[in-house]
Amino acid sequence: MQSRNLRGVVCAGVLALTSLAVLAPSGASAHSIQRLRFRGPHRITIHAQPNPIVAGEPVVIFGRLLGRDDQDRLVVLYHRAAGSLLGFVPVQTTQTDVNGAYEFSRADGRVDTSREWYVASAGAVSRVVNERVASLVTLGVTGPDNQAEPDGSVLYTGKGFVYTFAGNDAPGVPGARVLLQRQAAAGGLNDWVTIGRGTLDASDDFSIVHSFVIPSSSGGDANVRVLVPADGTNIASPSQSFSYEIEQTQNPKLTILPASYVIEEGSKDTINGVDAAGAGQTVTLYAHVAHEQFQSIATIVSGSGGTYSFGVSPVYSTYYRVTSSSPVAAKLSTGPSGTVGPTGPTGATNAVARPATTSAVAFVGVRVVLTLKTTATTINQGQSVTFSGSVNPDETGRNIYLERLNATGTQWHIIASAVVGSDSQYSLSWSFYEIGSETLRVAMVGSPENQGNATTPVNVTVKAVPVTALVPAGG
């Protein structure tokens, strides 16, 4: 059904068709509205989907007028924005169908802030629905020389490596706090530690500079995001998180470089480097996974120019380092010639070991592998799609997320979550109400054991249905 925006102005048609003696006035409180809910021969229900949302995402409001003569009745949608001192104001109207059902297909036009809604018709007032809205927080990361650092990049510790975390909060409040956060390796998946702070400027932009001290090898996973705390207008709003490999700066005497800093579980990698002492050095590779100690896993002799290479096939994210040493031949001085006797014996050759050299620690993140299958992805309004599959290696008990791509195609936002079940299987379902097409994926964030990953995006197409079919049984 077509809906008509009133944008805060009570039009003459509403006043003519709606009894203001029964409907709550525009400045009414939620408490007074609740007291008026069931007066008169009718009652009216209200549902708002989805809830919560990210600013700008569409919301469908629907329900049913219950009572006699419920066809072609005017329905008025009222709202009150979070923090508003004006009270409730009417914003849209529509009419009920032959069964008393109604729908506002894109309620409020564009919803950017948290708000409350109720509807009124034929002397009946619905309950109040609280729509929670997160602001749209975008984030981009640049490193030295202003080079972009997308998800999966390698960052380095030390004051010589400064990274800038910049973006926008829409809608924002100039002067509001913005927190740069890193996920705590020893904590839960929702345990984020603040490592930097900034504020929104007059254009709702922010910029936070940071140099990392703790590499991935000491801090487990390296998931980074920004968070705008709840401000009375919007709920706490995180950006998309990025998984980084944060490396120590290299030891020039003995370098270590993985061929790939991130691989998928089941793939192979190589650990390469150069020993400045040259060829013939004894190079030993050490490795450990999260919460374990380094152990020696292989030893080779460096080749031409001091180069070395180890093949590895880690199942879990693994930290590597190498040590190098070699025997160095040295001769003792010859004995003195006697004045009478024979010349003294030549001193024996002795082996003097070069002190061991240790490289920096290199972190190879092993991404989980997610499989995905879905139920039908062309559906009617109000129907759900189930996203299911498996995670490898076993991630039983971990959180897994269903994410939606925002309207600009730049950021993913979580809309549902579940826990990976036995045998590392998962299943998430979501009901869709907005007509059109949406892009979704299933994702898992990183942990000390494995790096996160996401499935190939899936498009879901939602077709319109008569409003009566949308309203659940009983209203």
C-alpha cells in the first residue's frame, strides 16, 4: 500500500477521520499511550522489522486492526525520535485492507536514529515499539607513506610505523568520543580493549593515530575496530572489524618472512629468510600455537648468500622464529722453536662456536574455512532464509555471524548471530520484510587459534505479498 509522509504536520484529513479525543496527542508520553491502548470497540497491533538496524536501513511496520468494520480504516503512524522534547508526532498514514491489515513499507522514509513508534486507528492505540538504531560507522586504515592497509594486511610494531584509523559516523554528534579497540586475546569474543581515542569533528569525521607495541605473537589474534559509544541518539555503534598480522620489526642479522601471512586451513606455506653470516649456517625453525611454548621443528643449513626456506602446513595460527649458529674454524699459535731441541709442536685446530642469532617472530594466520548452503533465496515478504554449513578446523562453541552489506556497498554489519554446534556445524535464519534485493554473508571473527573468514556473498530477493499475508496469525 502507498503511504504518505506527514513529516510532523497533522494534516486536515487526519483530523477529519481520527478522533483526537481518543488518540493520544502529539506530545503524549509512552505511559499515557499505554493507558489508552484498548479503549473503544477496536484494538490494533503493531510489529516493526528488523530491529535493531544500522542507520539508513529500511524498516517495515505492519499489523492489524481488530474489530467490526475494520476495512478501509485510516491508520496513522506516530514517532518520537530519541532525545526529542517534542513528544510523539504523526509521520505517515495508510489504510487497512479488507481484513483490517495495514503496512508501512518503508516506515519513516529513512531511519537514522533510535525512536519509538505507535499506530492509531478507529479509536484504538497500539503498544509503543522501541526501534534501536546504530549509527553507520565507516573505517579506513592507512600506514606509513599513506598506504592503504585493508583487512588481512601486515602491520609492524614500533614508533617508526604509525597507522591512521579514520572514518565517519553518520549521524554523529560533533565532539562525541570514538574508541579504537583491539580484541583481547585472553578474553571472550566480545572482550575489546581500548588502545586509542579520538573525537568527531564538525563533519562527524574522526582520525586516530596509533603505533602498535604488542605483535600478534604476544597478543593472539589482531582484530581491530572503532566504537562510537551510545550517545542518547543511537545505540553503541561499532565499525566493521579488521584482522591484521602485527609483526615485530626484523632483525637484520637474521630475517624471517612467511611467503603468505594468511592462509586457509589445509593450505601450505613457506618460511624464508636470510642469515647475514652467509652460507653454511645451521638454521633451526621453532614454532608454537596459542598458549604453548616454542619447540624446535626442523633444522637446515643456509644456502648461497645465507638464504634458507622451510615448508610448513599449520592447522592453527602459528608463531615462528629461527635461530642460527655455526662452528668457526680457528688455529692455535705454533709452539716456540727450542734453542737446542726440535721445533715445538704446532697447536691443534679448535672449533669456536658463533653465538646464536635469533630472528623476530613471524605470525602466520590460518583462516577458518566456512562452507555455506542456503534455503531458497527468492522469497516472499516475511519469509526466512536459513544459512547453514560447517567450519574447519573444529570451532564448536564459537560465535558465528550473519552480516548484511550496507547500501553503499562499503561495510558489512552483523544482523544475527549463533553458536557453532556439535561437529562444527552452524545454522542461522533471518526473516526479510523489505522488498528488493540484499547481499549477505556468514562470517567468523578471529581468535588466538585461528583467523576469521567469511563466505562468498549471497543475494536474497524479497517479493511483495498482500499485507494480510504479512500479518501474523492473531494480529
